[in-house]
Amino acid sequence: MDGSGNINFLKKTSSDHLPRKEILDALPLHLRELIQGLPSSLWNSMEEIRLRTNQPLLIHSLNKDIFVYSNGGIGSEISKAYVVTKLDLEKTFQLVTDYSVYALEEDIKKGFITIRGGHRVGISGRTVMNGSAIKTIKDISGLNIRISRQKIGISDAYMEHIVASNNIFRNTLIVSPPQCGKTTLLRDMVRNLSNGMIKRGFQGFKVGVVDERSEICGTYQGIPQNDIGIRTDILDACPKAEGIMMLIRSMSPQIIATDEIGKLDDVLAIEEALNAGVKVLTTVHGHSLDEVSKRPNLRKMMEENIFERIIILSNQPRVGTIQSILDGKTKVPLL
Amino acid sequence: MVKAILSIIIILSASFIGYILSYKYVQRPRQIKHLFLSLQLLETEILYLLTPLPQALKKVGGKSSMELNRIFTEASELLEKKDGFCIEDAWRQSVEKHYHFTSLTEEDKEALIDFGMSLGTVDRDHQLKNFHFIYGQLKKQQQSAEELRSKNERMYRSLGVLLGVAIVILFL
């Protein structure tokens, strides 16, 4: 049951899926021409495309910034770089919003939108306030197209650490600095937990995902663009604390998965879930376990040792490296 | 006998020409009314159902009257192709291309094109304002179209008949 034949998940299930067309569709014609001709090695490693008004067009890949030249070439000379105009940004914005700013108001308020394929486009500009709440963003001055790549199978080898032999999932916390692949790992774990792995001796769990920032599932118009398994229920764009309670009440999940906890409300909701007998899989920003334990909102939770497994990620030697897996109680490295 | 038949043919064809000339004056208020209805459908799609614009235009096109549906469906097709069209251009191109097949005037066309300028690119409040603005314009246009119709419809028709009769009398 690897879910590869599941047609409900658009395209992304195939490992050779290239996000190329989805990204090109989001760019206006002349930018498309510039980017189209890039070498495929760059396409495969591309993480972000950055557009800022009157600044060079940048591609971020493998921790490096690459300039795109006006003639379609690439390199590191800033003088040859193509300079993004305000019009480019406006046109791109129309394309990424699918010509429907009115339909995405809520997303724009949060500062990002999800496009077909689950890629996320971050927005910066001038915010318009309504009282103390952000109403919308206007005069868009920067767009960041973040290419999402589902890495199917990256968690396969680690599943035995988080699922005990008698089909019991262990509460797991993933600790990782930003940009180290924590969401990617979480997503793949959700997929494996939801599908079950007969070979490794566990059956599928009912998984509820609270996807506050549409990052885990990459939901576009209600359909998850990533393969997140057959027994997964998604609350898209829902605040974590409320979402966790909603799932417990209505969807009877065995495991709740969510990304980037940090607020006090999140912690309380997680405790509530544990009291209700639901297991938790979540992630947190941080470089080490010590650092996380010192955060005021998380300290209590860490002292209570509610997580049975702690996975620490790093980007050395490359993004997504699992530095260690610790036993939650004894803090003894298992890997 | 032949004379009589010819006279009748002349009178009939002249009145037919008069009828054709009056046709666009009769059609215009009707089409403006249909346009009004189509735009109201679009408003519902946009403001309440939050349908993305290309799909919304397509749906409205499907429900619009025969003369108008191409304006909406073509704009939708242009946008869906994702050829890097911006809304304004796609809408303008579609309106320019298809308004010839309607009885709408240059003035109506300009109003429609202006309407397209802020379609989809602004938030809901502004969409609403935009819709109300074009409704106001269309109402005015409809009034003037109605006036023109009552003036010209009868004039062209009777002019046609009279011209036919005049020709017949001249030749008799």
C-alpha cells in the first residue's frame, strides 16, 4: 500500500513529477520565456523564485542565489540580471491568484496563497489595516514562489522508531531549524501512518491533519495536491488549537498531525488531545532540544515528557538530514 | 396584373428594409437588459460563491442570451489558457471581438471595457462597488436606448412603407 495508484491525489504521487508546468503557469509570458530554458538540474534543485520590484530576478537553490539574466542565461553577475518591474509583479499576482483576488482574501491576509501543485506564493507589500486586523495587502512589492516537492519515502526508514510493534504510535516531536525539511518529513510520516506499512508490521491509522498554513497537504481548491495517505482527514487553513478540538469532536482520529506548534493555545489543545486518548505528531522550530525546552510556552510540556520520540533535523550535510532520534523520557539517542 | 405584383413587391421590400433599420433600436434595450442579468449572475458567482474568475465567466456565459454568451466564454477561455493574459486584456479583446454581433453601441462597449479593468484584481468591497457602478451606467444606457427605440422604431418602419409607396406612385 504505497498509495501510488491513488488518482485522488493529483499527479504528485509519481516520483518523477516535475513542478515545472505549474510554476511556469504562474508566471507572465516573458518571465516564463526566461525561466523556461533553465537547465533541468537547476529545475530539480530549485527552491524559490524571488520577484521584488526593481530588483534582479533571483532563484534560490541549494543555499545559493542565482541571477537570471535578461538573455535567459544564469550566473552570479548582478549587472546582467533581469530586473523585475512593477508590471511583472502585478501580472504574476493575477496569475497566482487565478484572476480572483476576491476569492483568496483570507489567504492574502495571512500573506501567502497556494497554487496548483501545492506550491506556495508568499506575498509582501503594503498592508491595509481595518482596526487592529490586517484587511488586505496592496501594492505588492515582493513575491516568493516556493516550490514544494513531496519526497515520497523519506520517512520509510524511520517509521519503526515512531510506531511500536503492537500497532501503537508513539507521540513524536520533530525539532528543526527553518528550511531543513521538517514539513516534508512530517508529510511523509503522515502518508505512511495513514496508509499503514504491512511490511513493517503496522496497519493504517486514522490521521487528522490541522493544516493551518496549507503546507502539509498543499490544498488547492479543496483537493490536497500532495499524497497524504488514504485515511487522512484535513482541516485546511484552520487555526491549530481550534482545529485539534474540532477533529477530536467530529472525526475520531487516532493521530493528530500538525505543524509548527509554539503558541500557548496550541500546547493546551495538544494536552487536551492527549487526555482524549489521541496521539500527536507535530513539529517545532529550534536547533536543539535544549533550546526548545527553554521556550516559555513549551517548557511545561517538555518537562512532562509527553513526547515519546524526538527527532532532530539539520541541514548538514544536506537539507533533511536526520541528526538524531531521541527517546523522549531518557533522552537517549536511538539513532 | 404584373404591375400590381411588382408594386406589392416594391412596397414589401421597402418596408422590410425599414424593419431591418429599426431592428437594432428594438434589440438594444433588450440586450442591455440581458447584459444586466448576466452581470448580476457574475456578481453572485464572484461575491457570494467566490468562484474563481475564469470558471465564473464560463458559467455566466453558459446562462447568458445567445448574442452575449461569447463575450463571457471567450474571456474565460483566454484566461484559462494561462497564456499570460491579464484580465483587462482578455476582457477587452473578447468584448471588442464580439460586440459587433450584438446591437450594443460603442458607448455600451466602453462601459463594459471599463468594468473589466478592476474585475478580479480587487477585493470584495471594491468588486461590489464596481458592479454597482456598471449597473448605474447600464440603467442610464437602457433609458436612452428605450427613448431611441420609441422614436426610431416607428419612424423607420413607416418610412420604409411610405418610401415603397412613393416609389410605386412615381413609377405608375
